[in-house]
Amino acid sequence: MRAASALVLAGPAALAGALGLWRIDGPSYWADEGVSVSIASRPLADLPAILAHMDLVHGLYYVLLHLVASIAGTDEIAMRLPSVLATTVGAAVLAALGRRLLSPAAGLLAGLIYALLPVVSRYAQEARQYAMVSALLISTTYLLVVAIGSGRDRRHPRRPTRC
């Protein structure tokens, strides 16, 4: 990978990571984060009973957070770090998506704008699943574009239709 091409991915990822880590231990847990930490602190055997009374969609996230808590503890940095990492990945993959669809400049700009959005940096600093959902959505979109593009005849690419 050329240096300029690497910068397209690394620049937004580094910015997203830096903004996510900036003062990450500052505020104490708020109500929803407290729920995440409480569930992550319990034995995994308790999880099915807990999920029977709440949204099942959070189950995989709680398993991941439980693993993080068992390795790194339950302080603010440890519990919020998975969200920072997800935001970093999301920014890099969005940059790759923009590069693939339009140009390296478009990819860089898309990744940087994503990293600078206040809602993105907010969710990067929460012990909740929002940053991971965002990164998964961006990644699956990228994989869809790759899958669609791999079936196309490269010698005769489709031209965009004009309105």
C-alpha cells in the first residue's frame, strides 16, 4: 500500500481514536453505562436470565464487555475502550469505502468528517454498543460494495445515470 493510500485510512482512524481517547476517563458512568458495567461484571451464566427481561439484541455486546471486564477491569477507560476501537475502525473503513466509490480524496474527507462528528466522538466514549453498531454497519456496507463490484466487468464499468 502506497504511503498516500495508507494515509487515507490512517488519518481518519488516528483522528477518531485520538478524539475518542481524549478525556475518556473524565465523566463517571451515566445510567445506561452503569447497566452495561453491571451486566458485564456478572457471571456469564446470569446473562440468559437478564436478557429474558431486556432487549436480546444487546446480548453479544454484553458478552464482549464481560470479556473486557474480566481482562482489564471495570473502570471507565477499560469499559469505554471497545467503543473507541470500534469508532477507529469505522472511520478507517468509511475512508476505504469513499476511496473505493469515488477517490482517495473523497475517502479521506468522508473518514475525517465522520471522526469529527460530535455524535461519533460521544458514542466513542460510552460503554454502550452504539459505536460498534456503527462500525458494523459501515463494514457491511463496504463488503456489499466489494461484492457488487467484484461481479462487474472491469473493462466496461457502468456509468452513473443522470437525473
